[in-house]
Amino acid sequence: MRYTFLFVTAISMSMLAQAQDITTTALGSDSGTQGLYNTFIGRMTGNANTANENTFLGANAGQSNTTGIYNTYVGRLAGSNATTGNYNTFVGRTSGYGNTSGYYNTLMGYHAGYDIASGYANVFLGSLAGFESASGASHNIFLGHQAGRLNLDGGYNVYIGNSAGYDGQSVVQNVAIGHAAGQYNTANNNTFIGYLAGQLNTVGVNNTVMGSHAGRNNDTGNFNTFLGYAAGNKNIDGIDNTFVGNNAGFFNTGNYNTFVGRLAGYNNSTGEGNSFFGRYAGVENTTGSNNTFYGHVAGRYNQSGSYNTMLGRAAGYYATGSNNVFVGYNAGYSESGDNRLYIDNSSTSTPLIYGKFDTNQLGVNTNEIPSGYAFAVKGKTITEEVKVKLYADWADFVFEDSYDLPTLQEVERHIREKGHLKDIPSAKEVAENGILLGQMNAKLLQKIEELTLYTIEQEKQLKEQAKENNRLEARLDAQDQQIVQLRALVSKLLQSQHTKDK
């Protein structure tokens, strides 16, 4: 209240002096009397002044000012050592005490900008704010008790909050907002917003931290973005991480991770290259790397498994292996192996689509794929066309001269003994083992080709038989003619004999 009263009084007296065309208004022993339109109130205020339009209020305020103009110093020893600085406003005991030629500074609070020297265009509000700022300090804004206290020659920094940016000395382009935010920071281009946000950062650069306790322990880590309460809290030297959400990546010390969601990646320690999206996604992961979990509690209990992709709520919930792909609600819920594929919307162990990346096998509605087979389907299938590619054993060998074609008698004997054709599986074998479509088609073709050979042979035999029949028919025709002739001759002989007898 006393300063306010005196400040108002000083302004009133200054206005009165201007109205009366008085050169300088001085009140106090040894206060200055030189220059125009000045107001000096207090012992030794403006003592060395020769300049114009300054207002100094408080014992020794602006006592060393010589040619500085348009300055306002309020408080004992405020701007006491300033000589040539212009356009400054210092309010508070010893505020701007060490300023000499600095200009465009606004310092308010006990010891605010105490050592400002030749710094310029700074705004310090709060006791001890920017206390040690020196000659190179410029374009800084410090608001709060001890905000930017140790700043020496840093520039373009914004610190708002008790002890915010406290330890920054020669740093530039930092923003720290919140109690002790970026308190020990000595690096550049960081943004810390929130209670204790980035408090222990020292040389880490290009970090953006927002949230109470967020990135508090980050020390040397660079290019990190932490948003949310305690996000990235324990990160010390991890780089290129992005954590968004309450406690996201809390224990992280790894690199190149992206965690989005409450407690996402909470326990991650040295795991790298992970992307977790969703509440509790990858919450127990510690050393697993290069995982992608997308969905609420996706990959929740994975700890050291790596190279997994889990998409869907609770996908891979209890999974602990590596190189897995789970897609769908609860897909791969309890799978503990490696190199597995699950596509389903339930926690079943026999998903709609099941695969084994290590053996290049795929199953539909089954997880039982016999060794040596790439694809298995449980249930009926329907398709417009199936192409089977065979690499050997096609049945054209039947037509080779060296092929030993069984006789029909041998075929008949095999059927009687075995109950099926030779080289064709029995009904019992088919029931137990199924058939190989390509192999069976080749076997059936073999039998068709054998039948073709039998048919060709029969055709030859039929043709020979036809020829023989034609020969026999010709002989029969000749014999018929001979019989007719014999009958005619006999008839004639009989008639002749009958005539003789008469």
C-alpha cells in the first residue's frame, strides 16, 4: 500500500510539474534536479541524472542514471546502477539493481532482474525473478518467485510459475509454465507446462512436455513429446518419444516410442520403436520392442515380446511371444507362442483365420495344419474354379512303350482280392487320410488312360474280328451259291431219271 501511494503521488507530482512547466520535481536529500519532466522522490533518487522524463521513487532509485530516458523505477535501490538504459520499468526493492544500459525491460518484484546489466526487452515479475540475468539476456518473460532466477544471457524464454526455468543460464527459446517447471533446464527449445513438468531436464533439447509431473526426470533426452499427468515421468535419456495420456510411458527410458492413452506403455523401460494406442495398451511392456498395439488393453501383459501387431480391444491380452499378428476383439487373447496369426472377434484358440509365420501355414476355422501342408480348412468349401499345379507324376507315362499295362485278367484278379483298383486308395484309407486332389486326379487320369489303351486294343480286335466275319460271310455266300447250284443239279438229275423210268 505504501508503494502504491507513493507511486500515485509521484505521478501526480510529475503531472503537476509538467502543467507548471517545471524542469524536474525532486523530493528527498541529494535527489537529482537536472533534466526535464523528471520526478525523483526519495533519498539520492536520480542523483546523477541529466536526462528527461524519468520517474524514480524510493531511496537510491535510479541514483546513477545519467542519460537514460523514459524510465520508471519504484523501490529502494531500484535501477540504482542504471546509467544509460531507456524505457525501463523497475518496481520492487533492488529490482533492476545492476542494470546499466539495458532497455525496454519491465521488472517487478523484490530483486527482480537484479543483475540485468545491458539486457533488453525482458519482463520479470516476481521476487528474484530473473535475478542473475546479465548483459545478454533479452526478450525473456519470467513470471513467478525465482522464475528464471539463474538466467544469464539467455533469450526468448517464457517462464511462468514459482522457480520455473530457475537454472537456465544461456538457454534460448524455452517455455516453462507451472511451479518448478523446467527448473533445472540448461538446454534450448523446450516447452514445459505443468507442475514440475520437465523439472530435472538439464541438456535435453526440443522437448515438449505438458502436464503435472510430465517428463519430470527427463535429463538428456531429446525430441520428446509428453502430454498428460506424469506422462514420461521417469524418462531420463530416451529420445524421439511421444506419450499422450495420464501416466503414459511413465517408466520409459527407451527411444522412438509412441504411447497414446491412459497408462499406455506405463512400465516400458528400454523397449524401443513401440506404438501403443488405447487405455492400458502395452501397460506391462518393459523391454519388448517394435510392437504395435491398437485398442483398449491391447497387448496388456506383453513384457519382452517384440515385433508384434495387435489390433482390437484386448487383442493379445495375455500374449507374451514375438512376431505375432492379432486382429479383432480379443484375438489371440491367451496365445503364448511366437509367429502366430489370429483374425477373429473372440478369444477362441481356433480363430476364423489362423496362421504360422515360421512354417508359412494358414488355417480357416482350425489351428491344426498337418506338417507339409500350407493351407487347411475345417468345413465345406465352394469356389468357381480350382487350379492344381503339379510338378511331376502326371499320367502321360501310361502311353510310353515301356509302360507295363496290366492285363484285364490281372485287373479282375486285383479287384477280387483287394476290392478296389490298383494304385487307388480304398474307402477305408480315404476315410482315415483323405485324398490329395492333384494326386487323385493324376491317378484317375492314369486309369482313364489305361482304359483308353484297353479300348484301343479292343477296337483293333473288333476290326480284326470284323474282317474275319467278312471273310466268313463271303465263304458262306459262296457255299450258299454252291448249295443252290447243287440243288439245281440234283433237281435236274432227278427229273431226268424220272423221265427214263417212264
